[in-house]
Amino acid sequence: MSEIERTDEVAWDHVITSKKRVLDINVKELVKYRDLLFLLVRRDFVAQYKQSVLGPLWFFIQPLLNTLVFTVIFGNIAKIPTDGIPNMLFYMAGTVVWSFFSLTFTNVGMTFATANGLFSKVYFPRLIVPIANVINNVITFGIQFLLFLGFLFYFLLAGSALHPNLWILFLPILLIHVGLFAMGTGLIVSALTTKYRDLRFLVGFGLQLWMYATPVVYPASIVKPSLLWVLWMNPLAPVVEFFRFMFLGKGIVNPLFYSISVVESLLLILLGLVLFTRTEKDFIDRI
């Protein structure tokens, strides 16, 4: 019998090269690793409350507890007006939007700190991790949003003077807006924390100050007209007010400053992607 020799060889080499352009994102590569993306989303979602007693109920308990605390402190004790909106509903509307931003910003901002072990062992597009964080928090927002809708329907049936309107259809765009803003600022922080590690300890404190600079626990209507422009300089202020206006019919909607907020979000996501893609090349040498 003649021996059959296999002369053809299959190349299995995967060449990884340093990126040359300022912003070089391989979309095809991200799509190629979509299974890993879904795996990370599922892992992070399940891991949040996997070993807790109440499990997934915490998705509802957290915003409910925050709302109750705000209602007692700012509604009953401080007597801050809520534009005629029931206190529970007013604070829950602000809490749901703020939680989506703060969780996304924090998770994305800690990307290199929390995933450095994974990054050092195997190659995959590093951008997969922050994208997975954003998707996971969109799911969390959806769950908490259902709780908000439940309270909204209750107060509507109770006869509260609430006026949901067709601007509700704008919600997906608002969600994308907040997601891009949170991811952009988070990517910037994640890149900076590889060089300035102390920054990660300031993130939580900075978020607390940021929340009080955002109309989460107070309406924009209590701010003096001459100082409103200061409030609108916060990109999240018009977002929270617009969300309340969509579902509750109360709130100050400023198209100009909302448009500026959208532009800021686009600029921040571009800057964040540039810094992130630069940092991912050599961050292992810094940790």
C-alpha cells in the first residue's frame, strides 16, 4: 500500500498587532466574539445576587428602599416640593434613571481593575467587557422600570393629576443617550485609573455629589430662573427632567440644553473610546 502524505497545512496563527490609528475599533471582531459578550452579560447578571437570600428580588428592593429613604428625608422632613407629584413616584422616577447611569458608569469605570486577571490570560477585544456592563445595566433598568410603571398605574387609578404623554415613545433614544454618556465617562475613568489608582476611591464620593447636582431628589422648578443655566450645565439634569415629563407630565424640558447634553455624550464616548483603546495596549505593565 502506498503511504498517503498530507502536504497541505492549515495555518492557525492569530496575529495581534499594535493599533496605529487614534480610534481603531474592529467591529467585525466584536461581532465575532458575540458569544463571549452574551456569556459575560449572563455571568454578570446572575452573579449580582446569586448567593443572596432574596436573590433577584433585590432588583426591586434597591430602588424601593432608595425611594422610601428619599421620601422620608426630602419629602417628609425637608418638605422639598415635588411639583404636585406624589412623593413616592417623584423620587422613584429620579432613582430609576440615576441608578442606570451610576451603575453603568461605575462598572465601566472599573473595567481594568476588575477584569485584569481575565485580560492577562486570554486575548479578546477588551471593549467586550464594558459593552457587556452596559447591556447588563440596561436589563436591570428594564426590571426597575417595570416597578416604576406599577406605581405609576396605581397612582393614576387613585386619581393623581399625572399626565403621561406621547413623548414616552422617545424613551429608547433617552436610554441610548444615558448609556452612551455613562459608558463614555466610564471609559475615561477606566483608562485614567490604570495610571492614577487613587482615582477609583474618589469615584463613589464624586457620584454622591453628582447626584445632588442632578434633580433626582428635587425638581428643577425650585431653582431660581437666574441660576437654571448652572443646573443645565450638568448633562444629566435635562435627562432626568425629561424622563419625569414623559411619564408624569411635570418637569422643565429645555430642548437646547438637552441637545447640548446629547452632543456632550457623543463627544465623551469618542474620547472614552480613544483613551480606552490606547490604554488596553500596555495596561498590563502598569498593574
